[in-house]
Amino acid sequence: MSYAIPGFRHPNLPKNELGYTAKDYEGRVSTLCAGCGHDSISAAIREACFGMSIPPHRVAKLSGIGCSSKTPTYFLGNSHGFNSVHGRMPAVATGGNMANRNLLYIGVSGDGDTASIGMGQFVHAVRRNVNMVYICENNGVYGLTKGQDSATTDVGSVSKKGEPNALEPIDLCAIALQLGATFVANSFSGDKSQLVPIIQAAIAHKGFAFINVISPCVTFNNVPGSTKAYDYIRQHMASTNTVDFVPAEEEITTDYAPGTSEVVTMHDGSAIHLQKMDEKLDIHSRRSALALMQEYKAEDKVLTGLLFVDPDSQEIHETMNTTATPLRNLTEKELCPGSEQLQKINDQLR
Amino acid sequence: MKPTNVGNPEYFHKVVDCQFACPAHTPVPEYIRLIAAGRYTDAYMINWESNVFPGILGRTCDRPCEPACRRGRVEDKPVAICRLKRVCADNKDAIKDRLPKIPKEKNGHRLALVGAGPSSLTVARDLMPLGYEIDLYEANGKAGGFMRTQIPSFRLPEKVIDEETGYILDMGVNSFFNTRVESLKALLDQGYDAVFIGSGAPSGRNLKLPGYEVDDGENIRVGVEWLADVAFGHATECPKDVIVLGGGNTAMDCCRTALRLGAKNVKILIRTPIDAMMASEWEVEDTQAEGIPILENHNPQEYVIRDGKLVGMQFEIIEYSIDADGREVFTPTGRNEVVDCELVLLAIGQANAFPWIEKETGVEFNDTGLAVVDPVTHQSTNPKVFFGGDAAFGPRNIITAVAQGHQAALSLDMMFNGQDLHVRPNPGTNLLSQKMGIHDWSYASMVTEEERHAVPHVDLDEAIHSHTMEVELGFDAATALEEAQRCLNCDVETVFSESKCIECDACIDICPVDCLTFTENSDEAKLRKNLNVPAHNLSQDLFISHDLPTGRVMVKDEDVCLHCGLCAERCPTSAWDMQKFLYVAPKAGQQS
């Protein structure tokens, strides 16, 4: 087994605005099972960051425990990283974000880490609207402990063990929508043409951006009868829209038929260009997204794409009215204004 | 595009760039792996089967394999294939017991070979084990032809030539040395069933400018003839000032030899600029390393004679350009220059001469002075007369002569078996998975970033005093191992099975050089543009799979694939597999 990949790259590799090639966004060689969907998601994150010319040293990668949570090692090897306690990634991400609001926070979690042990943490990060990208690599199985059904396994879905799951699944997108997440998308690891622009839009989004990515587990949950197998998803996948992410500096050049497309302008001037696949979805309405998800589920279909976005969302720093300077940059001078100031404050309260 | 037919052996053969470029199709990666394993004798025998003279070629080959080597496209320099070949020749054990057995009972066909150069010797090597009776005629006293007479000993020691020509002569060839064939008709009249002519391109071109008639070839020498004189000990010293005309490898050999025979002031003069010279880059480098100046854009005008003696040569300075049709144009500048010299060596090309082939033999000639020879079968217009080596299509190189010898031998054997000479047999091929475990291969799949190693030379001061001391020392075992590991194992092919692919992207994500893409099929120009990294190198093929369940196809750009096996290692279903492809060019006796 190879634990390193050769140092040579294609001599004609393109460079981004920073002069970096895709190699500068690589991490170490994955030690996950061959064919794991998670590796495709790592590749999609690399591609998204390379395409947006994000300086790798301005990114913090955060994760908990699980197959999914190993993956930050496999992308952005020149970025900051924190591999936290099981299910506690949202707390670490929130703390990091409080201390330094100038970094880009990419949290990577799985269905166990998010929907089971970390559920209490996840929901609070959502309602606080922490400014971060939260990717749940959802394979519907506990791969690292040999393939037990997880909290997102569909009723009746059969894993390699052969027993149909009896319990109701947690729909993470629905929960995120109900708790006020300001960016919610559902995607599939095997469809990078959809996943990469969604990750880019999530990075551009100000506030909590949640992406649930169905990511087949080739070892325990890629069998006939599983609703999270490559074949099942390919056969049952439906899209709300096709997504194009257009960075702020670039002009939108694609022509779409009128009435079927929509441009969502983000706070930084970039734009999400949506080509609607289903007329019924109002991208700005939680109710519309929830209703449509139910409708597709009833037809045994998996609805993917961008489900909801609020481009004017207020992230936690704005809500709390914190200083624009990252807290970690504040020195004793700013934090301890002296007894004279303290006296003034005390006087106001008399 | 249509799905690639990997059942056609030429597809995978082309992926092995070095082997494909080699005229004799030597399985290069196969013997390089054996060198890395220290199995020098096995590596030597693989070479011997294909190119007959591994020790000679490991020092002198024109190495078409190296410019083709994929490593040269991935990083700066190709694998030092040629000098690795020398390593197996230098370090092998005795091989006599591995040579083919020669049948005591002959098959009844008598052949005459004219000239004992590489092509004739190859014909003998291929046909002796099949029971042919072979008479070999050679004008010189020893076998080797051009290899012995024209390549100086400091590049190719005589004992190497003796050894490798000896393996063939010892098969029981009836050799007639010091016997120049003066008449083809007389030879045919001796009742031979066929004649193979591998007499080389013996005469170098002369240059009879004003002044030549006074010297009359005494100090104005055709380079190849002068080199032969040196090789046979007729010329042992050299005057102080020597000029060499010509920009090919022979010119390089002439000036380096002159230096060793006592010349103090040797210059090369060429009509073209240096970058348009014919000589191989490495031979120019070696020449310049010995302090020999190359004067460019000098067009010879006349020999300067004083008191009946050659004292110099007058040149006109010219401007060199290429016209719209790609032809060379030499524009005089009007400036002249005289270069002092006591000896002029002419290395301006070679000409074939066949005064000994009579019209009534039925061998026809074309207007370039060469016989009309079928490029595939090597048969002339007299069906009993075959040509090979420089005698067939003009001066090339040793490895081409060997390849032609193989083809001619095959034709001869097919003719005596009553087969159609144009229906050539298929190559032998073998495709074998290299999988040893889930993620384990039977070849060293990891790609080293080691750079190309230079071959050590003897001390220049020491070398310059002898024209027989070999300048190159060859790689030692440790360096050879490091150099061998630079080989990318291009013969371990990436083999794709559509039916197993679940389109999980694992191979695409891991490929270090982005040579794989899932995409919609379209025409080649469009496909080449749509790949993850566009495929601009048109000399390298695209592999196109059959349609996959999502309607897309797998496309692989062969250009810079490292053959690292990671695609197959990361594939959950073994849709990619690494399989070693062995391609054996057809040879006499192997046709069905």
C-alpha cells in the first residue's frame, strides 16, 4: 500500500490567481478504504479552494471523530487543523471563530459525529449562525466500528450485515432548515460538477453553511438494498437546480433561458447562478424547501442541490456586535482600559 | 471517439515509449528491472535476443529510446537506458551455456552473407540455430564492420567487439576474412540459395575542391577511411594542425582520434550553425569537453597549397537559413577566411558503392545509387538477393542495422518455408496482472525523484595519451541501481474493465498527474480539450473506454502517466489493474 504519492505532477497544471497549482491544496495520501466517497469530497474541497484562489494558510479545518473526521488530513496540507473530541467539532469551531473571525472555517463531520453523539452541538452551531462551512459526509453507517446502522439510515435500508433498518432516520437538512440555518444544500460525493460549486457558494456565504453530502461507504454500505449506495443514489437522485458559482471579479457569461434561471448575489459580490430543475422550489423559502424535500422523499427520490440560501444572513459576530478586530489580536491595552474608565462605567450604573 | 481496442498489441506497445522507439523493439523496462534486481546475466540475454550486441550498443547506440523516454516528459532527463545496457554487459557471468544450440544436421539451405557488420551477423545469429549453412565474406581481417573500423577504441574497446561477434562466429559460420567479394554474379554462380548483402556504406564522400589534385589524397583524407587506418594500426600519428569538415558523429570521432594521435590544434568546421549539426548532443558535449572548437557557418572553398604541400584551407563565411519549404539556404557574406592545417579529415557524409553488382544479376538500382529494396521484406529485385544495414537504405546506425538483419532473416526463413514474405507474423505478447495483495504490486511502483546520473570518465589528461583507453568507465552497481529505479515501468500497463467500474472517482482523485477523466464522449479534438488537464501532446494516444452506466466514458491521456499504480490501488472494484505487457518482435523461426 502506498502511503505517499509520487512527487511529479502534470507539467501543464494550471495556476490560480495566487500562482498556486492544485498540488498546493493537497494533503497526505488517504488511508480510507479504496473507493470511499469521502475521498471524492476531499478532492471537491481541494478543487473548490484552488478555484477560488483561497490562501491555504487562511483556512482552519475542524473535525470530530470518525472516517469523515480523518479526512482533513487528506486536503489542504498547508492549512490549520483541529481534530477534536467526538461530536464536539461545532464547539471548537465556534470558539475558534470567536477568537479569530478572519479565518475561513471548514468543519467536516459524519452522520455519527453529527446526528448521534454530536447532535446537541450541531443544533446550537446552526442556531447561532456561526460563520463556517459545515460538511456532513453522510454514509448512513458506522464504518469505523464495522458497519452498524447510523441515525441517518433510512427505514428498510439494508447494509452489508443484511438486516433492514427499523428506525426512523434523522434528516439533517430538514433539521438545519428548521433551526434557522442560512445556507442548506444536499449533494452526492459522486457528482463533483454539483458539489464543487456548492462548496464554493458555501465558502462565499456569510453565516452557517450546511452541506449534507451523501457519501457511499464502499466497505459496509454499498450493497443492493442500501439507500446510500452508488447505484441507488445515481438511480434516485433528483436535482433542485444546477449550480454555478461565479466569483465577484468574474462576469457571468453563461446564457440561460429566461424564467428558468436565477442569480443569487452574495454579500461579497460573488453570485450563485441557479438553473432551476424544479419550478416549485423558492430558494429563499424554508417552507418551500421543506415541502419539496417531503414530496421527493415520498416518491423515493433523493433531492439534491442548493435547497435554501439567505444571502443577507446575520452571522454570530454581527448579532453579538463584537469588534471587527479578531479577539486574539486584542492586547492588554484594549482589554484593560484602566481604573479611570472603570470608574466612569461604575458611575453610569449608580 | 471509438472505444480503444487494447486487444491490438500495438496500443500497449506504443505506451512503452522506449521499446516502441527502438528499431529492434528491445523490451527496455523488462531488462532495467532485472538490472535493478542485480540479475545482470538475465538482463544481458534479453538484450542479446533483441539487439544482438548489448556490450557494443551499451557504449555506442544512437539510443532512439532515450528521447522517447516518458521520464523526459515528466522531468528534465530520460533514464540513461543506453548506459544501463552496458552495466549488464560489464557485470554478466559467462553466457555460453545460454546460447541457442546449433543443429548438427543442417536444413539444406546454403546462404552467403556479404560483409561481417551488424546486419549480416544478425542474420547469421537468427538463422544458424535453424540449421542454415552460412558462408560469411568479409574484406577486412576481422568481423564487426563499421563497429570495428569506424568507432574509435577509446569509445568501444576491441575486446568487446571480439566477444560479441565471437558468440555468432562460434556458432559454426564459415568465415572468409580478407576476402572481398568482387562479383555478385560469381557468388550466385556458386549455387547459394540466397545472398544477403550487408556490406555497409563503405566509402565516405570525397571533396575535390581546387588544390586537391596537388595533394591527391595524401593529407586530405576521407574521415571513415582514415579512422579505419587508425583502427588497423596503419596510421599511428598525426600532424599538429588538423581540421575536420562535417558536423556528424563521424566528425566527432575523427577529431577526438586526431587529438589522441598527437594533434595539438584540432578544429571542426561546419557549414551550418552549431544547433543545426547532425551529431548527437552527447557526442558534441564530449567533443567540446576535450577542448575542440567548432567553427560554424564555414563553407569550404579551396585547399591552400604552398610548395606542393597542404598548408591550409580557405572558407567562405555564410549565413544559414531555412526557406519556406524547409530547405537549407546558404547565403554567402563575401567574407573569406583561411584556416591553417596540415591534415584535412572529410566527414561530410557517406556514399554507397556497388561496382561489384552486375546488371545481369537482376538487382536494380535507384537514382541515389542504392539497390531497389522492399522496405518490409528487404528483398531486392532479384528474389534471391536481400539487403540490410547501411547497404540497404543508406547510412543509419547499428541498432537499425540489427533490426534490418532480423527482418531479412525472417524473410529468408519465410521464403524457404514457402510463405508470403509480406504477411509478417504477429508479435508475441503477454499481459499479466502484477497484483500481489490488496494494495501490493510485484514491481516497484513508487516513483523516485532521483535525477539522471552522469557516467564517470577517466581522467582527461590520462585519456588523451591513448586512443585505445576507454574514456567512459560505466556505472558501478550502486549507481546503476539508482538509475534503474528511475525507470517508470511503462510496460506495466493500466488496464481498465468497464463492467467493474462504479464511477466512484477514486482513481481520478488520486492520480498524481491528472491523466484520468470521466467525461461525455466526443470527437478527439474536443475530448483532448475537455480533459482535467488538456492533452496537447498529439503523439500520445488517448485511451477511451466503452460507455459507463452514467453515459460517460473513462478517458486516459497516456502522455505523462507515471505507471505508479495508484489508480488501481485506490480502485475498490479492481476496474483498474496493473498488468505487465511483454511485446516480443517476431523473429525467424517463430512464425507459425
